[in-house]
Amino acid sequence: MPTRTFSSREFNQHPTEAKKASNLGPVFITDRGKPAHVILTIDEYERLTKKEAPSIADLLSVPEDEDFDIEIPKADIQVKPVDFD
């Protein structure tokens, strides 16, 4: 995926060219020689920001660094004698 870089000044002078270039890949806009902004097509933006639905395993998992306490009450089981007559 080719990328293209425009200075802020070039971008202000040729916005249509920057939009056309974004169809081929991301377009970087620099401010004083440093990347400051990126232009993407909406399809590419949606692809990058799309969140997959979590699986049941993801929902039930506990991170290793997370600690929690759980209390399990004792079962109150009463044994009754069985009459086979």
C-alpha cells in the first residue's frame, strides 16, 4: 500500500490531489516536517476501527494480573435413612 506525504502548505494548495492519493493508501500531512495528520478513505478507516464481537471465552476470561476473592458456602446436606420395606 503506497503512502504519500504532503506538507501542510501543499495540502492547502492541492486538497483534491491529497484526496485522490488517499484512494491508493494513507496520506500523511506534515507540520514543520513532522507527521501531524493522516487522510484515509472511509472504507479504510472503518476497516481499521472495526471491533470484532468478543467470543464467549474472551468474555469469561480473567486477566492474569487481576486478583479476586470468591466465597463458596458449604452445602447443608442432611442424610436421611432409607426404608426399603
